[in-house]
Amino acid sequence: MNDLLILQNLNSMLSELKESQIECSIDTEYDSLALSSIDFVNLVIMIETQYEKEFDDEDLVFAKYKTVQDIIDVIKKMIGGR
Amino acid sequence: MSHINDKRKQVVCDIFKWYLNGDRQENYIFDYDMYKFMKYHKLDGIYFDYCKAVNENQMPKELNRHYYALMSENENQIAIANDIGIILDEVRYVFLKGLPLMVNNYKVAYHRYFHDIDLLIERSDLSSVEKKLFDSGYQYGWEYQGKMYPAKREDILFQKMNTHETFMMVKKTADGFISYVDVNFLFSWKGLENKEYNKNVFNDLYDCIRTVTKNDCNINCMDSNYMFLHLCCHLYNSAHFFALDRFYSGNDPEELRLIHLMDILLIYREGVEDVKIARLAQEMKHTEKVLFVLQILQDVLDFPINNLYELISSRADYPINVDRYFLSNGEEKYWNIDINNRIFGIEEKKKLFNEVF
């Protein structure tokens, strides 16, 4: 699965989460998404449901995410087995 | 303070002196209301023995049975902890709070009872520890009236991502005992919205681990300096951040329990190095937390620890306010009742909470 497709999915999940249209690019900074701790948990749940895989523990640390690309990289790693 | 709160405070101070220094209060008569108050603060096992030491015949028989049963439960906890140590094999860990305190610092097992076995591990070992505990029968969830309830993935993640520990793990042992384990991966956390990944966890403690043996079981725990520091952090956090707990329902948070002050005084008496604690507290950015506890010990229980207080307060950036707490949205709030009434006037505190939340 390529980055662009994952980005589209991510934008759709973020839009649902924030209840407004979100159009991120891979360079969008994580902090600019203004996700609360509860939002982030919900985003992880949405990603896990979408891809039917679970995040590794090491990827459940906020500080790891600087840009949207970092989230995409984790998703790619998570679904890497496909 | 009201007359009843003054009376409670006097009895509590006498009991602390009896337990810590061996002072005796003669002719004390067992009082059921006082017993209920002590139970709120988890000091009921000590109160039971305090009254029993004055006059064994005054004690209700059902309480005798209750504390013998509690002693047996605590012995189960020791055996379970020993099994967990075997399960974890080469993973580095220490037990925190209730278990090592009960084994090391309390005279009788039922003086310090606890619900969960708390572990502290390195964050990077979490997956491995989780797997080992799952393999031995634990699951995320809880037990209620004989039935196991698994935790939702959402709640497991929330706990793991936003606090210092995992969601509680539960297992029914072969003999029907319900065992709970909390796996901590941070020494102390700083609040829900803090995204900083605190690396100051296990590697720094590694040289401070000691193993104590009880009932042929080995219990890994921290040395008294780190234990003192950890207990101060725990008390501070529960007093400040109770409303940030996702499961907090607005009831009395029981955020300041006297048993935790007893824990801290017992560890201090065991022997700590004031200079080292002051240095560690500063390095780990916990001076405010230690100062909070020292202030309460001095103001509420009249147990000043002057040398440490001076060392810590000289390193603190600003004076401590024991009345502060945080709402779930991070808003800073202050109690409308003073610290003595929060501890000794539990009825007033409950009434206040019904109004505030």
C-alpha cells in the first residue's frame, strides 16, 4: 500500500474524528492536528480497525510523532506483512 | 476543625507514635465510628492491634476472623509475586508500594493490605512482560461477583498512552484467588497532556534493586531512598490528578489516605539518605512532590522531617500549596476545605464533592 493511499485514509479518519474536513499532507506537523490524548487513542483505534492490525507498544508514544509521515510509516510497518 | 475531627486527629497521632516509636496510649476504648474512619484510611488493621494491645477482650470476635483472613490473603499475594518473578525470568523489574512495604516495613501482614501487585519495568520490556503475563493466565480487565470482564481495547490504549501504567491485569488462580497486577513503566507521570516520554525509568534504578525473602519467596524492590521518593510522587499524583483518571466518577477520590503517610514514615525510619533524596528529587524533577508530603507530615501529623525539608525546600522553585488539584480539562483548582478537614473530616469532604462534581 503506498503512502498516498494511506494518507487519504488518514485524512478521512481525522475528518471523522474532528468532525470537519481535514486535508493533511505528509509534511503536516503532528502538533498542528491539535489532537487531545483521547483523540489520539480514538485515531489509533480507527487505524487498527481499518487495517485489522494492532499498534506495537513502541508506537504508542506521542513523542514519536513529529509529522503525518511518521504516522504513515507506523501504519506501513504495521501492515507490512500483507 | 470540629470536635470529632480533633478527636480523630488525636487518636491518629497517638497511633502513629505507637506504631513508629512504641509509645503506648493507655485505657483506650475501641470505638466503631473511629474504626470506620480508620478503614477509610486503610489503617484499620493497625487500629485493631492498637486497641487489642490495650485490652484484647474489648475486640469484636468477627474482626479477629476478618484480620486472620486478610493475613492469609496477603500471604497469597507473596506467593503470587514470587511466581510473577519466575514468570518474568530475565526481565528486570521491581515490585512497588503495597507488597514490598507489607513484607519489609509493617509488623503484621494485615497492617498493610492491598488490592494490586504493582510492578515497575523498563518501557521497552512492556510487550515481553505483557506476553509472559498473558501466557500465565492474566488478561486486561477485572472481576466482579465471580465473573471476569475484559477491558476494551480503547481503555487499554488510553491507559498505556497517557499514564505511567497499563490497565489492570486480572487472573483467577487455581485456588480461586483473584490476582490483580498493575504494570508501571514510568517512575512517576506528569499529567495526561504531557507528551514527554520520560526515559528516566528503570536503567537509573538498576543499581538500587534489593531482593528480600519472605516465606521462601523472593521479592525484588527498590532501596529505601528510591522507595521514599516513589511513594512521595504517588501520594502527590493521587492528590493532584484524581480528576484526570478516565474512570473517575466524581465520588470522593480518597486522594489522601493516612496509610500512605504511614508508608512514607516507615520507609524514612528504615533509613534513607537525606542528601541523596534531595539530589535525586532535583534530578528527576520531583522536589515539589517530596515537599508536598513533607509539608503534610509536618502540618497534619506533627512529624517534621526538618533536615530533609530544608534540603528540599532550598531546591524548590516556589513554595508548595497543599490545596491544589487539577480538573480533567487541566484547569487548576483549589480545595475549599483545609488539609486537616480533607483528612479528618471525610463527611465534610464527601459533601463538598457532591456539590463540586
